[in-house]
Amino acid sequence: MRLMVFLMATCLSLAAQMVQESFAVDPGPLDFIRGDGQEQIILQMLTGDALTGVSASGQPVARLALDWKKRPGGWCFTLRPGVRFADGTPLTPEDVVWTFREIQNCPRASLSKRTYLAEVRITAEGDGVRLETPKPLSRLLLELARLPVARRQHPGVGSGPFALETQGGTWTLRARPHFLRPRIAGFHFRLIPDGQAILQNLRKGWLTLGTVPPRPGLNPPPGYREIHQPTHAQLLLFSRLGSAPLKHFEVWRREAIPDNFFGAQARPSGGLWPESLGFPPCAIQGAPGRGLPSPRWEVCYAAGDELAGRLLLALRERARQDGTDLVPVPVEPGLLLERLVRGGFGLACAMNLFEPHPWSVLDYMEPGGALNFCRWQHPRYRELAGQLKEPGSPPWAQLQALWASQPGALPLLDFTSVIWVDRRLEVIPSALGLYLTTPGPSAWIWTP
């Protein structure tokens, strides 16, 4: 009888240590090759390991690769010994090679991952892998952190600190033996797509942590603390209609959105590229035309995105003053991404979290870039991109001016993540959020 009581108490204690979280949308099956979207990325970072990681301060750190050395034409990464996948299979250099080549060759692979591996040649070499690439090392190390390695022929099996179990509309991740030595029992995610429902769950204590809806005047309930994380995230307006619409939106953005419109969570963007990455504010070259911008513009955005919906309604009121009927069109998030990738839109609004380095803005401009939905190109791009060695050099300013002359996208909002967290849980905030850094959630702890 005492043994049974002890076992019950132990089970209850472990359940209490599980972090209760939510997903806004179903992430779909875990897939390190084709899986995309914020929820899928969180699952991948919890269940998978990349060659490198990114610290909370935005610096590259060792993860699967213990070190890296310069070799003619590229870099050699030595793999950490003793790493095993969640099914017990040892991780080998061939798994890394298979993952990277599969991303490069699979037509349905994640667009951002394919962009990271553009012009990268990978081969197994002894107890490591060799990467041949023209990219600067500082860029390569940070991009590799977004490429978790899968087991050969098993794209849903990773080697990360947590193992995934799915059942219905829930996702449970349990800590497993791992070199990061996770200090919490794991996570239990439920599907809660509505911001108001998340707020109610937080107020009732049913969630350990959650992102607060973008509304002024909300205060955390007893037992929670509020964390503010300045991020590299922006709400972007993409235009397949040329840069002319963006010039009008640039004016409307400035005049229609007061700084406190969304409380602490968001503020109007000040330029074309993220200031958080070190870029000075830069406006689109040339003023809007004096005539009517257009009698009607439709803007697609992700259905259920309360913030984007409110923003577009505010911009619609300002557009009416110029004689334009601005029509927000909600689209199911998966279909919106599909439209963006195939170019099936005129104007579209979507959020992007930039990597913590200036090279991430090249996603706008590179052929096949993860943000080049408008098929942007310029004859001088290759020349200037080849001169980008370190941030702050003159070619960066020239490239920004090139983009400003005819941009394909305009940032509307810069974000600060506002999260309520159970006071007993110690987390590690960063500009990349709570989940995407190393050691990230593996270092979280419960305190009395």
C-alpha cells in the first residue's frame, strides 16, 4: 500500500513538472525536411539537434558539432560522439549528409532550409562532415542552427533533448538522455487557436506560459510574471504589384498607427530592414504619386491573426482618405503560405522572424530566397552580395539603397513578445523567443 501511494505521488509530481503550453495551429507530423511554420519549428528544435546552436545573446555555440576548422574550399565539422536518435540509433555523419541533401533535392522541403543550403556542398569526412560554401563563416554558423538533423530515411526522427508523443489534439514531449541534460520533465501542448481562449487559460492557471493578446492594459494574474522579449520579428506586406503600393502603405503606416495602438507588443516599423539587426531606418526612394493610388486593393492575411486584422482595419480607414478601398482577405494559414510561395497574390501580409544576423535580409533578394515571394531581382545584386564580408561594411549600405529603390516588401510592425510565465518556472528570454536558443528549454528549471 505504501508503495502504491509512493508511486502515485511520484506520477503526480512528474505531471506537475510538465510545462503546459499551446499551439495556435496544428503543426502537422514532425518532419525535419518538409515541416514548416512556427509550431513545427518549435517541435523540431525540441526534438532535434543541429550542427550548431544559437545562444540567448545571438552567438553561435557548439551543438552536434564540437568544433569546426577551416579546410580548402570550406569547413570541417567534428561531430559529438555518443549522440543517439530518439529510437536509440547512433547518429553518424551520413545522417547529416542525408538530411542536408534531402533538403536540397526535395521539391517540398522547407523553403527557408533550402535557402540556407543553397550553394552548399556536403560530404562525410571521418568522424565529421565537410561543408564547401562561399558564405562567410559567421553567416554559415548561424544558419546551420536552423537545420536539425534527421535519421537517414526517417525524416520524423531526431536526436534532441525531448521525445515527441502525439494523441488527438495534444503533443507531449518528454525529456530523454541527452548531452544538454534537460532539467524539466517536458511539455504538454494543446491546440488553442484563439487569443482570448489563451488569455482565459492563463488567468485560470491552466497554462504554464503563453503569449498575451496584443491589447493595452492587460496585467498578469497572481502566480505569473510578465516577460518582455524584443524580437527580430516583423509583420511584412509583400507586393506583386510593384513598389508603388508600398509607397502609399509607407505613408499610411506612419499616419494611421500610433505607437501605443497594440500596447507593448508592437510598434510601427521605421524603415525597410529591421533596426534590431543594426540597419538604420531607410525609406522607399521616391514619393507616392499625386493621383489616386488605386480604387481597390485586396490584402491577404492569415485567418485568425487578430493583430494583422486590426492593423489592416486601421490602415483601411486611412486609405479611404486617399480614395482607396482597402479590403482585408483572411486566408487559412497553410493556404496563405502556398499562395506566397507560388506568387498567387497581389498584396499579402505575413509575419517573419529574422535570424539574428544581418544576412537574413538577403532572403528578400536572393534568387529562391525564403522571403523573395515577389521574384525580386536586380543586375547589381550579385556584385554587391559578393562583397558582404562583415556587418557594417559599405556594401551593406549600397545593398540597402538598392532595395529601397524598388522593394518587394514593406515592414508594418516591429514586435516585442509579451509572455506570462508561471512564477515557479525559470525560463531564458531572448530575441529569438523562448524555444529557439541553445540550451533553451533544456536549461529551464522549476523553483519552489
